[in-house]
Amino acid sequence: MAAGALSRDVEAGGLAAWVRARPLVVGAVAVAALLLTLVLGVGLGSVRVAPAETFAVIFSRLFGIDIGVTVSPATDVIVWDLRLPRVLTAMLIGCALAVAGATFQGLLRNPLADPYVLGTASGAAVGAAIAVLLPVQLVVVEFGLLHGLAFVGALASAWLVFRLGGTGGAGGLTRLLLTGYAVGSVLAAVLTMAMYVSGVELRQIFSFLLGGLGGSSWVRLVVAAPLIIGSSVLIMARGRSLDGMLLGDAAAGHLGIDVSRERGVLLALASMATAAAVAISGLIGFVGLVVPHVVRLLVGPAAHRVLPISAIAGAALLSAADLGARLVGDVPVGVVMALLGAPFFLFLLHRSRSGYEL
């Protein structure tokens, strides 16, 4: 009977309509993909680790429980000290970029907006380049000067764009986008000059620009997690405001939403999540562009559906991309994401040319 009902629903409204009416199904699939990438990410590599050994290490380390599986000291180190923090870091960054991308696309009503639209990528890159050029070595809880200045640079550029562009008045969103482009162009020129004079340090700057998770650790994960998770949760709590602003400023105002304040808060939270992510991983593109679009096509534009499912799907996508990067020779995960995301970006451009809307 259930199968017959499913068949009738699909025939009546099409498979896309059936899926869109069942966001819980999409969410469940995303969670399953996330758990699968967790197990595969920890288990696959130059040394294979069975799922039972992975769970044995986790239960032993976290709860002191012996589940009866013998694990060698080497396997314990591989799982707990090397692979698990890297996989969880990839998931955290994927979550941050996907939620920030969905937020920017909704706020700016622009299907091609991404987490770096306010110049956070350029600001972080300039901050990292300055850290590389400074004759100072500073490390605090495994965070070096590069991570600190990248974080500051990302936030500073977003703040500058917001101050110069604003969001109110006629053409506020267009002005904000143009300001972000202008500030990003200036910072890109500064970055080029820094790379030109960097000499032997150029490789370190390139490493940041390509993005990577080779330096992942529990300490960095614990420091970044509150900023990213806190920002993401606060964004999701404002899903009603984001939905209202999708209808336009006038309609949102009639719904009782303080458009200027809510937009400023959402921009700040999305920029914070992006800055915290790029500070520990470098620049990783396309996650915040690809994931929200796929999720929106599956479940519709409602923010209370798009944001949490995007968070889960973004985490699964980046952890899978990092696994692929490790298996093909530990190439930068930013390169893998570019290879995956660039074709999708061209697809978006084609759909936009054909009249595609959010």
C-alpha cells in the first residue's frame, strides 16, 4: 500500500515535487551521508582501520568503555590523534561555509553569492600573507600568527565592506555587492604585492590560498568550534527573518521584521563563521555556492529547511572531498572542491541565462 501511494504521488506531481514535500527524507539522507563520510574518512588511508576499531577507540577515549575489540597503540594514534580531528574539522568548516553561503544568497537575493562575497577571502589572504612576511614567530595553543591575522583580516574586510556599502536605502544590496567587489579587488592587489616580495615564503602563502586540512588538531577544532557552531545556530534561529527578507524589504517590514537590524546581524554572523573557518583551513571555495543551491532545489527556499540541511550536507561534502584529497596524494582540498564546484558554477550560469530564479 505504501509503495502504491508513493507511486501515485510521484506520478501526480513528479519526483521533484515528492522530494520537496518531504524535507525530513532529505535530512535523513544527508545525515546518513555524514555518518558514512565519518566512518570512511577515519578508516581509509595509507593504513586501513576497520569501523569496529574506530568505534573502539572513540568509546575508549571518550567514555572509558571497552567494547571488546583489540586495538594496537599505532591504530589508536592514527584514529584519535590524526584522522578523527581532521575529519571533524572538515565537517565543521563545511558546515560553516554552507550555512554562510545560504545566508548570503538569501540576504542578497543573489543565487551566485558565496561566503566570501564581503571580501572575507581577500582579507584573510592578506592577513595570512602579512603574517608570513613578518619576522615574528608566535604560537598560542597551536594557533600561529598566520591563523590569527587571517581571522582578523577576514573580519576586518567584512566590517569595512559593511561600513562603506551599508544595506539601507534604495539599491542597498547592489551597493553592498559592488563595495565588496571593490574592496576585494584592492585587497587582491595588496596580496599580489605581498606575494611578489615574499621570496622563499611564497609557498606558504600559496598553501593558504589553496586550502588544506593537514594541520588539523583537537586544539584548533575546540577553539574554532564555538565560533562556528554558535554563529550557525544563531543564524538558524533567525530563519523567520531570512524568509521575510526573501520577499523584499517592504514585505519583511510589514511582517514586523526590523530589516536593517536583522540584515546587519545575519551578515555579521555569516562573516564570523566564514572567518573562523578560513583561519584554520585556508581558502576553500564552492562549498557555500554548491550546497545551498542543491538543498534549495530539493526542499524549497524556506530557511528553516535550507539552513540545517545545508549545514549537514556541507559537512558531508567537504569531509568527502578531503578524503578524496588524501587518497590521491594529500593534494589541497581546495583544489578538489574547485574541480567539483567549477562545473556546477557553469551550470548555474547556464540556468541563469535561461531565466532561472532562486
